[in-house]
Amino acid sequence: MRMAELSETTGVPVPTIKYYMREGLVAPGRPTGRNQADYGEEHVRRLRLVRALVEYGGLSIAVIRDLMGQIDNPDLEEFDLLGAAQKTVTQRKEARPGPYKDEAEERLHELLVRRGWRIRTNDPAYRTAVGVLATLDEVGRHDMIEALDSYAEAAEKIAEADLRLLGGDVSDRERAVEIVVIGTSVGDTLIATLRRLAQATISERLYT
Amino acid sequence: MRMAELSETTGVPVPTIKYYMREGLVAPGRPTGRNQADYGEEHVRRLRLVRALVEYGGLSIAVIRDLMGQIDNPDLEEFDLLGAAQKTVTQRKEARPGPYKDEAEERLHELLVRRGWRIRTNDPAYRTAVGVLATLDEVGRHDMIEALDSYAEAAEKIAEADLRLLGGDVSDRERAVEIVVIGTSVGDTLIATLRRLAQATISERLYT
């Protein structure tokens, strides 16, 4: 198909498609003449993936470029590909050194031991969780820190649902990354919106 | 205290403090002489709140400015203040019109009816949830849509934990907004990191 049709099929405007191509998120088409190229289903699919990650995954163009580079890098084996993709969509935000951080490290470690979770202190999610706990301490939200086990229990339920969905065919690399990356980043947004909808219901029950 | 001490106490660099003041996120100090001002505990507290929202709440300066305007607006009654604050930290991202959107609207509506959740189709969280479902459909993640009830169940658990934490003293406006806004935005990050830590554990159990 031509560029105009690609744009119509996906609903992505032509200038945006060209921008994604320049940024290396979408492969160029097969040249068919001067200033013309042919696009296939793989372009439609990739464009939809990129848009989903931008709009509802909250990912930056730079992060998406990294992800697409991983899909297109044949040296990355499947298992490593999925691990790399998961890491790429996980924010890493260190706490500032100091007593809040030390206390947060200790609390998180205790939580993971208590729940029998795997402990890898260098994981981006681990580092960010330490930062979140240090911040909650600093702004005086000790009630949230004390409720940590309730949140961890809910997180286990989510992770169980996530993992039930895995286990499809991962020999299709693009599909495998789609599953991990959409599941994680768009999944975070899904959970955040469901949380608010549930809050509205429960607070109505409590206060009316 | 002087600016230097304010910076030392909070760990926020002086240029950043000055930037927040120019943007209206933090009130100026009490002038004590030419080019000098005095800052109090309220400055320390506000700076910590702003930093928490920037660093772990993922909020923009514009959104935080709106929030601070709400705290400082005496015409907003407490209940409205909390509602406004919650809305301000909830992303609203509409789906593009079309069959994906229509189907997503229907599915979300059915979910809320099934679970007995409050239905307000104009809520930002509702609009964004429709967009997420339309996107999942478009990129072929029908398995996630089918798992919607599992995610909703986990979201209920989270919301129950959230609501147990409310009910403190809301006559302190800054505190009330802190509770809602930190709970929601930094809470989303907490849940996202716990989800990943739980995933790592469960996937290890499954695959090793």
C-alpha cells in the first residue's frame, strides 16, 4: 500500500509516520519509484504498537527506539530479548542518599523476605521502590508505608493475571515484545484507571 | 531560615527552589532585607511535596501548579478540593472515534455493571480506560481484555487499601491534598514497581 493508505488504515497522520521513520521506530517502505514506496502489514502493525506505547504506555520516543532496536537485533536471544524489553519499560529512579533511603531499603528488603519474593537489589523496579518508600517517609505518609503488605498482595494478584497471559508463541519476536511491553506499560495505565474507578465506588459506599 | 538552610534541609538545590517559586509552586519567603528572605516549616513541607510529585508522581509542573492553586484557593470547599485534586492527577486521554472505541465503551460499561461499580462516563479515568481498551483491541491483546475482571479485582483490593488510609483530619487543606495526591500519583508508581517485583518472583516459580 501507499503512504496515504497506510495513514488511513492506522489513523496515524502522514507527518507522524514520517517522523517515526526518521526516528527509526518504523522501517522505511520498499521503494517503488521516485519518491514512492510500498508498505505492508508489518508497517501497519508496527505503527499501531508505537502509537499504543506513546499514547497509553507513557513511553518516550527514545525508550521506544531502544525497544524497536532490541526486536530488530538478531543477536538478542528470545529470553534475553524479553528481559531487556521489560527492563527498558521500567523506570529507574534512585533515592537520594541519606537516612530516608537507608530506612526505605531496609523496609523493602523486609517486605520481600516476608512475602518470599525474589530479591535483586539492582533491579530498576527495586531501586525505584526504594525511592518511593523514602519519599513517602519524607512527606509523612507513614500510613501508606504501613499498608505496604496490602499493596503487595494486590500486586501479586496483578502479576498472577499477567503471567497467565504469557506463554503464547514467543518465536515471533515482535509479538513477544508486544506482549511484555504492552502488558507492562499500557497495563500500568489500565490498572491506574481501574483503581480510580474502584475508589469512586468504594468512597461512595463509605460516605453516602 | 535562610534560602541556603532551606536548600540544605530539603536537599533541593537553590536554583530549583527559585524555579519553583517563579512557577508559583512554592510561596516566596518573608522579606527580611535587601535580597534576603526568611523561610519556615511550611516552605520545607511544600518543597518536599512538590519534589515527591515531580520525582515519583510523574506530574508536570503545570499540573502541580494547578494543584497548589487549589490548595491556596479558599473558595474551594474541602470536599470539592479533594475531588478537584483527584481529577487533576488523573490523566484523560480519549480514544479515537471508530469501531474500536464503540466496542471498548461497551465492554467497560459491562464490566462496571458486572462489578456494581459507579458509572460516570465523563470521568477522566473512565474516558482513559475506554482508550486503553480500544488500544488493546487494536494491537491484538484480546487476552488482556478477557482478563479484565482479574485486573478489576486487584484494583478493588488497591482501592480498599487506599480508602482505609483516608479519613484523617481534612481540615488541614494541604494535608488533605497531600493524602489524595501523593496516594494517587506516587501510589501508582508504588503499585507499578511492586507489580514488577511480583512478576519476577512468579515468573521464576513458573519457569525454573
